[in-house]
Amino acid sequence: MKVDNGGNIVWQKCYGGTALDRFRDVSPTSDGGFVLGGQSFSEVSGDKSEPNHDATPAGSDFWIVRINALGAKLWDHTYGGSEIDDVSLVTELSDGGLLLSGESYSPADGNKTEPNLGIEQTWVVKTDSAGGFLWDKTIFTNGHDELGTALPSGPDCFVVVNYMAADTGGYVTETTRGLGDFWMVKMCSVPSGLYPETEVQQHLQLWPNPATNEVMAILEPGYQAVSVMVTDLTGRMMNAAFLKEGVSTHELRLQVAAWPPSMYLIEITDTRGKIYRGKFVKSE
């Protein structure tokens, strides 16, 4: 509902599908309109033009609706994975794109490219001005996080604030003060993430991911690893003793059972000097 400065209704609109849709946030846009964010359990119906990534009634996704100054819908998009995803905050950026943030139970599927480390994690999504998906980031802790919000903080950076009840692990470097705390983390250099976009990553397969006991790293056939380096998110070097799998020199196993639950970064150089980089999650 839009009202004037005297409280009189200028216009009112209703947006939704045939199931439960929860409104979470509204942000004014530079063209005089608004962008609405919410949690949607609806399939394609009513104002909703895209299905959820979980086809069951129990699943929900971020649902973003762009309207003009008169409340008319311009477009809508759905973002999420195969479990419950719930948006908390929607912000228009200086380039006209959107920064979306909330919570996710989903694994790495749908729009979500990284699995959770804990049960529920803050999930951040960047779109272009038309709502097209550009990149996403899962904010790793060992806990069950709530109220995930991300605010822009300079070029290619954002600050995440959420409720968190977890000790060190993932991106958390300090133990909790009590039953639960608010936690802040600043992240930059997205979407290149932890590695520059120019680095070679596409030919490295890491499986399983997340892992509990061991991780298999699979390189291109015919090339042998000559160096392996694994670090945690603070840059601490881990024991990178690989065992070759059978006679295949491009399949290596890394024993991780004794490592703390967290995300780890791996760099492998093969006999040509080609560099493979990737990341994996060690779970409980």
C-alpha cells in the first residue's frame, strides 16, 4: 500500500501465487519504483511466473518482484535450491543490480552453487538490473544461522550480519560469547571469490563434497600431480599427503577425517605446470 503524507491511500496491490507467500522486505529503486522480496511456497500461478526449485509443497525459494511507481508488476524471479530458502533483505546497488540475502537449508543445487557447512546458512545472491542471476555466496559456519542480511560495502564487497550460535569453523574465527551472538563478516572480490577468475579451475573434480573421511581429487587423464597444497580459510597449511588411487596418476585421495569441520582450499600443479584450484567442505 502506498499512502501520501496525510496517510491517504494512493494505491494498493496484492502479489502472490496460490500457496503461502510471505513478504519480507521492500526497497525503493532509482526509477521511482520498488523491489519486493519474500519467501514463496507457490508454484507458477497468479503473479508468480517461475517455479520453485523444490517441487514439493514443503519447499520455498526467494521470490523477488519488481514494480513501477504505480505498483504494476514489471518482472518477478525465483532463486533457491531444493530445500527451504527465505529472503531477509533486498538492496538495489549502484549498477542497478540487486543484492539479496537470507537463509538457506539447500544443498548445492538450483541457483545455489555451494553446499552448507552447518544446518542453515546465510545465502547471498547478486543479480543484474533485470533480475538475472549473476553469482551467489554461502556464508559458512558450523551452526544454525538466522536473520542473514548482506549490505554493500564498497566496490565488490559486502558485509554480512546474522544471528549465529557456533564456535570456530567455516568463516568464524572467534568462539561464541553465550547461547548465540550476532556475527559480522566482510567479503570482497566477488564473483571471483577466493581465487582470481583467470585461474584454471574447471578441470578439477573433488568428490565427495562435503566430505567426512576422504576427498578424491580427479585431474585430467594422463597428467600426474607434482605438488599439492591445502590450506584452511585463515591460510594455515594442512597436511596434504595424497595417496595415488591404483595405477591412475590423475586420481588422488586426501585423508581429512582428523581435520576440523570447515571449508578448505586446494591447489594442485601437474607435470605440465598447469594449476588446478578448488574448494571443499569437511563436515562432521
